[in-house]
Amino acid sequence: MRSVISGINCEVDGVSSMSGWKIRMLNMPPEFATSDAPGGMGRAAGNFDWRGVYRAYGHTPLHWPGDSIAFKGDTDASYGVSATGIVDRMTITCPIEPGGLIDTVVEFSNNDAAGLVNGAAAATAGATPAIFSAVTRKIAWNGPDVSARNWRLVLTARNRPYVDTDTAGWVMRTPGNMDGQFEYSVYDNAAANLPARGSIAVAQFYVTASTYWELTWGIIERVDDWGGDHEGAENVFGNVFGFWTAQSGTSIGTIKNPAGATKWPT
């Protein structure tokens, strides 16, 4: 029987300080046009897929890109979904200028020939809250600290989808190459102070006064929006965008989490 409820009791199994989750359920019908119905497009049932996302406060997500996730999400104790998935991407955002909280978004997708199971998921939240302020956080590029307005770090596994007879019409995935990108915004009156495009260095994204995500190596792609504004009289700023690179010349890179653990290579 259908009921209208709020999401105030929702959970994702094992995740602390979770603020919400969503599932997208898909069928991908192939299109066709034939002489049987001239001038009209037809469709038939295609492969099935689902993709999910959860949001949580904190700086170190429970799940890592490329890893398996035994997903259980509920809307209350009686209703929810569960399935085996694979983690595609994690995003960490640090809103320094508005004085917000550091938060994370984890994206994942199907990796189970049984697909998505509807019913009571009995999800249980993680035991330790994870609330961290973005106030006074910073980044470091090539050693020196950078006074930032905000920063965002995105780490992605380029997972490879496949379908065959054994997947029973469900799209499944194998773990792919690790990739990463970042962006940050700074107030600065001189373009010469902004990092050189194409420069490669260690990048550190602080989540407390002394702990940080560390990319070895980061490479700067571009700087956007630096300039002046008479009418709005905005403070002069620039938005910096870059990527992680797993190798710089003969040196192999790493990704380390705020606990100092090397997450890549594994």
C-alpha cells in the first residue's frame, strides 16, 4: 500500500552524518523504425541499470572509487533498496568563504546480475559523527600555503560497463583506472601569483588544521575568471582548475587520505 512519508528517518548502511541519498532506476530501450509503422519510431525493452548517490558531511567517505559497495538504503525501517554496486566517484567540497561544513558526495552504480532489490533494507548509520568546519581551511601547492575561498576534489574510477548473457540484461562494471581533478578559488590582485599552467607539484587540500588530502602529483590546467569589474566592484579573484597525474617523468604519484593512508596505488 502506498504511503506518503518524509525522509527524516532515511539511512545508508554504515555511513555517518549522511544527509540524503537517491537512486535512479533505468531501462535503455533501443529505438527502431520499420515499414510496419511508416513514419513512427518504435521501442522495445532494453538493458536495465541503476545508479545511486549519497551525500554526507565529513572529509573522508566510507567508500572508495572502484571498490564494491554492498549498498543498503532505506527511507524508514520498513522500506528501501539493496544491491551490490561499484563506486564510480567521490567529491569532497570545502566551502571556506561562506563558513560552511566540509561535505562529500559518493556516486555508485549497479554491479549485480540480480539488479536492485526492493524491500526493507535495514540500513544502520555509522557510529561516529563527522562534522568538520571549512573555516580557516586552506590548500598547499608545491609547498607554500594558499589562502583559498573554497576548494573541491573529485576522485573517479573509470569503471568499464559490460553486458553479456550472464548479466541477465543488467549493465555491470569492472574497476577502471583511477583519475582525479580539483579546483579552488583565490583572491589575488596579480595574475603572476597564480600557478603556472602546466606546472606539476604536490597538492594538499586541508580538512583540519594539520591533516589533508594529498595528490602527488597535481597539474594545473587553467585559470578562469581573473579580471576586474567596475560595475559590481567585486574583489579580484581567479578560479584554478587542475588534474591529478599518476606519473611525472620517472616519478610515480600517490593519493593519500587525511589519515595519511596511501589510497593509490593499492
